[in-house]
Amino acid sequence: MTPESARPHLDIFEPVVAALRDRRPVVALESTIITHGMPYPQNAAMAARVEEIVREEGAVPATIAVIEGRLKIGLSDGEREALAKEAGALKLSRADLAYAIAERRTGGTTVAATMIAAALSGIEVFATGGIGGVHKGAETSFDVSADLDELARTPVIVVSAGAKAILDIEKTLEVLETKGVPVVGYGTDVMPAFWSSRSRFRAPLRLDSPQAIARFQSARRDLGIGGGMLIANPVAADVEIPEAEMAGFIATAQADAAAKGVSGKEVTPYLLGRILELTAGRSLVTNIALVENNARLAARIAAALT
Ligand code: PSU
Ligand code: MN
């Protein structure tokens, strides 16, 4: 599966090697959410709990990150803890994943970079919080996440709570449609908005079971349609922050980012951190709950694929 030339840079954790060899379900997990998405120690607790949930569902978790130049597919508890505390971690996407390897650096992998690593190691399903997408104001900033291109080209099922609500969800859906990426509402006709279970937009497609998602993905493969798909799994209603309530916090965070001149890859981490302050920690509780919810569904999809 792994191209020979990539192998010297990859360390696949033993339980993941065994599961892939025996064709048991494996779920990839990203690490930018650990290094840039949440503060310590909540990030460490979230990362440990998410792995546990995947195991409870009978799958093997593979948290993906770059540690001192090694592309790690699956981390030990010690490596995961150390990454959660690492202050100098890079945020790695398609553009800089290989840079971190060549320069022997440490970094969290975004949705895009985690998809690349998952596909290299033969993992078909991946759980995250929310993908990157088209930022509000992208018509002047041109800030469109590399996650969207990766979904178009790399054959991994990405389980998310939709696009982060700090984004322009309507434009993000348009770009995904243009690129031929299926966006599937899980058990819903309405696109979720990360912290909110509902947005103003319809989910382009709907499926109601992990088995149905697995069938859809294998039909795509049979037809030679490459690329990934995005599953939009709404956060549970009892922990959501409704969209109308979030809108005010997001607008304030956005205005603060503009006033401070935050740009490039710092935009998403800055907005998430500012929203955490503005909601007095409530957004973090929701963020953790939705990642856990996505990990559970991803494990069930992985099982359905085997
Ligand atoms: N989901 C979260 N928290 C995060 C992210 C997603 O709950 O921090 C990360 C993902 O790694 C995603 C990245 O790929 O933010 C998008 O960054 P950008 O908008 O700069 O492409
Ligand atoms: Mn960006």
C-alpha cells in the first residue's frame, strides 16, 4: 500500500500495523486539533478519550502527527501527551508536511495532511472536529483551506461536524460541489455548523447508517471516482450552541482578528481561541463533545467497510 519511497519517513504504531494486516477497522485522528485547536490540558484529555471511544467501538485509533521528522501513524500514550504540551509544534498541511519531515520538526497534522498520511498507510476513515473551508471575506482574502482540495483528491472518508461556523458555509459547500466532493448529512437533511447542530443550509446528500456510507464509498471506488467524502455529523442537541447565539461571538472574534492583522494559517487557531474566551469555555465543551461523536461514527463506518 505504502509507496516504497514514503516508507523510510513513516512510523506505523504496532497496534495499527496489526489491525491493517488483519483487515480490522482503523480510524485516523488528526492532531492540529491537539496542537492548535484546544488549550492544554483539555487537548490531552480529549485526545486520549477520543482514542478510547474508537477502541470501545471495536476499532484501532491512529492519531497522526509529525514528531521530530517522523510521520507517526498512531502515537503511544507518552508521545500523545508530549505533543499536547509541545509549545513549538507546527501546523502542517499539504504544503509543509514534507518540510517538517525534511527539517526534523514536530507538528500537528491538519485535515489535509492527516488525509495524506491516512491514505499512505491504507486507512480509509478519519475523524476530526470540523474541516477548514472558505473563510468569510474570502472574496478579498482568498483564504480557502487546503482541506477542500485534499477532499477532492485523496480517497478517505472524513467524519466532521460540518465546516467550522467561523467559515462561510454556503461558499464552502459550493466549492465542494465544484470539486466533486460528496457532502453527506448523517441522519439529517440540514447541514450542521460545528458548534450548532443546524445551519441555514441543506445537506447536499443524506445517509442514515454507517453501512450506507460504506456502500456509497465502495460504489464510488468501483466507478473509478477518486477522492474523499465529507460526512457532516451534527453535534448532540443537549451540548450545542445554537447558530443565532454563536453568530455574535463569531462576529466579535472576526473583528478582533482583523484589528490585530491575523492572517494565513494563524486565522483558524486565533478564532477558535478567541471564541473560547468569549463563550467562557462553553465552545470548548461543545467542541470536545462533537469530536467524540465523530470518532464514534468513524469507528462504525470503519467496521462497516471491513
Ligand atoms: N477542527 C477542530 N479544531 C481544529 C481544526 C479542525 O475542531 O483546530 C483544524 C483542522 O486541522 C483543519 C484546520 O484542517 O483546523 C483548518 O485550518 P485552515 O483553516 O488554516 O486550513
Ligand atoms: Mn487558511
